[in-house]
Amino acid sequence: MSEISKIGFWASFPDILGAIRIHGRDGVRIQLDIPEGNMLDAIQTIAHRNQAFWVEIDPDKKPKDDSRARKTYI
């Protein structure tokens, strides 16, 4: 597996009740909406599916595609 240093793409939390779920005593599961134009960048996250990684949300006041979008680095 090749090493990926940083993956970035626009995303937002969907307008659904289950977008952020607390399960058991050991974690949280989040769901993101990703614009189609960012799909190739988001698919790179599959390379990290069996690893722990750092997630950072950087709110941006002028997103490209949607006023609800956030810039997310994984």
C-alpha cells in the first residue's frame, strides 16, 4: 500500500438525525455528504479503512459548492 500524506475534500454533515451517532461506550460514527466533484479525493480514504487516522474539520466561510460545506482533511 502506498503512503498518502494528506487527503482533503469538501464535505458537510447531511440533514438527517443519524449523521452523528454515539454507539456504546467506545465511539462515535459520523456520516458525510461529499459533492460529486470531490469524489475522487474522498475515495482515497479507502486506503486507510483498517487504520486509525486523525480527522480535522476546518470550517470555511466561502465554500466552493454549497453554503453548508466544510473542508475536511483525513
